[in-house]
Amino acid sequence: MERIYLDHAATTPMHPQVIEKMSEVMGTLYGNPSSIHSFGREARHQLDEARQAMALSIGAKPNEIVFTSGGTEADNLAILGAAKAYSDRGRHIITTSIEHHAVLHACQNLEKQGFEVTYLPVDETGRVSVTDVEQALRDDTVLVTIMYANNEVGSIQPIEEIGQLLKEHQALFHTDAVQAYGLLDLDVKKAGVDMLSVSAHKLNGPKGTGFLFAKEGIKLSPRLYGGEQERKRRAGTENLVSITGFMEAVKIAKKEAVKKSEQYLLLKKRFIHTLEEEGVSFQLNGTLDGSLPHIVNLSFPGTNVEAMLVNLDLAGIAASSGSACTAGTVEPSHVLVAMFGKESERTVNSIRFSFGLGTTEETIKTAARETAKIVKRLLK
């Protein structure tokens, strides 16, 4: 049975060049970047080169890049770190109801510590309103954290407009760009953001590494205590092997971003067209335009998430859902609940398909036909 991987929004396979680069570093650069001898200096040179590449990829300065263990830590460092560092200015935070749990749970943790959080709604396309952000702003707002693009439905948020809005306000602006980085052209100055989170494993790099862009001059209360690595913002010896692999993945992604975006959008349209040819009923969650090119989230009326995912897996197709399936019960996706309401059937019958390295038009057609068969079978 042919296995087809359509869950690239969850994680991506490592690019062969990334694996090659990491293998090379594993065997040659074992010094601690904080050591002053020649072995340490060689490791430090590699770390500096990676930091430069990351900074260049988003229009930042090298000293504004903080290497982390991934997107979750980057989000936590930005949100908890900034909230604590600037609590003397106010204790109000603004976010949206469709954020990744790394953001939502960090905000909920701050609520337990006396902070007040406003969770903004989104429309049926999964976008937040700039007007809603403006109306939620208060004199004591210290942080606004809104994702660049949603990981479940792919909706791209009006980040530049929000950045412009916050230009004259004291609030820091953070964006979780984990799903957007590597596909969209990100420029921190143009976007008007103060902090931006990224993870390597979403763009064919290794798991367990990422970075936080923190604009020069921004104070962050550290989440880890230890050495003085990362300019005292993130203690712990840097994961040089993974960071080097991350650098390689970023270089590849920058070269191929436009071509890949066009290719994935064509695959998305082909997937939808094939389902239409097969005569199955479905609804698109979000929009084709204004969303990430590699994510398509579809609602299949009359089905349910758990049965769909099990049957897709049996057919060799890896897809996913924002719903948590445990012990035979389905917890609706918080993103789809925010978009359509708790009572909507879409919250429990929607599947996310996402494309990436190795996805071809032929595999897309095969996957769509198999999906159609499953839907028809489940509706009988």
C-alpha cells in the first residue's frame, strides 16, 4: 500500500541537505560555543553564521535572534517574558481565540497571576478584525500577541495593519509565525512586530530548535536560569547541530519559497477539484485566497473526525484535525468553534490536509479519490 503524507502542517520530513549538513557538524564541531579555545571558537563561528542567516531571513539584526528549543519555547519566552518584564506598565494582554495552544496556555497562565487577557473573535474566514484590536486596546495594554497565519485553516492575519495600529501605543506586538515562516515573505520592520516566533521542523529542519526575534532594546524576563548564553535571555548550551540544520533549511526555503507557494496552491486546487469530480459533498473552512498555500481544511457533512482519520490512516493517508480524539470522545477544534460556533457540525467533521516536500500532483489525486471513497462509505 502506498503511504501518502499530508500532514506537513504538523511536522515536515527533514530535507536531505539538512541531514547531510547536520551529520557533518556532528562529526567535526563538538566544542562548546561558550569556550574560548579553538574548538569553542569554531563552534561559535558556526553559531554566528546561523544567527546571521536567521536574521537576514526576516530583515532583523543578528543580536535580535534568540535560539530556543522550538516554537513553544519562543512563544512562552515572548509572552511570559515580556508580560513579567513590563508588568509595571500594565497587566492587560490582547490575543485571539484561534491561537496555537503555546500562546493560549501561556496567556491562561498569566491570568492565574493576575493579568487580564482579552481573547478576540474571528470571522468565518478565520481572520481577526483590526477594528476589534483597536477597540480592545487600553492604556494598560502591555502586549498584543496574534499569530501570523493559523495552523489549522491557514488564514493569514492582517499583521501589518495591526503593527501600524500599535506604532504609537506602548503595547509590544508579538506574532507566532511558526506556520508562515519559510513560505511567506516575512519582514519584521515592514510587519511592525517587536517579537516573532519560529520553529525549524515546519520547514524541513530538525525538531527541537527554533528562534525568537526580539527587537533590540526589548526586555525579557528569562524562563530558564543558568549560564549567560543568548545574551542572558536563554540559558543553556546552544544546540549547535540542530541550529546548523535549521540554517540549512532556511537557506533552501528562501530559495524555493515562491516556487513552493505556487506549487502548493496548485495542489490545493487540484485536491478540491478531484473531490468535486468524485461527487462528494464538502465545505472549505477558510478561503483559497488569503490563506497559506499548503493547508486545506475541509468539512465533510455527515461524517465525524475520528472515523475519517482512522479510515484515512487505514488507506495509507496521513492527515489531521484540530480535534483531540481520546477514549472515543471528540473535543471540537477551538479554531473551528471560534469561526463557526459551538453548535456547528463543522467543528467535529473537518479534516486538515497539508502539503510539502514529496507531495506530487499524482499523490494528491490518489489521496483525494481515496478520501472520496471513505466519505461515501461513511455516509451509507
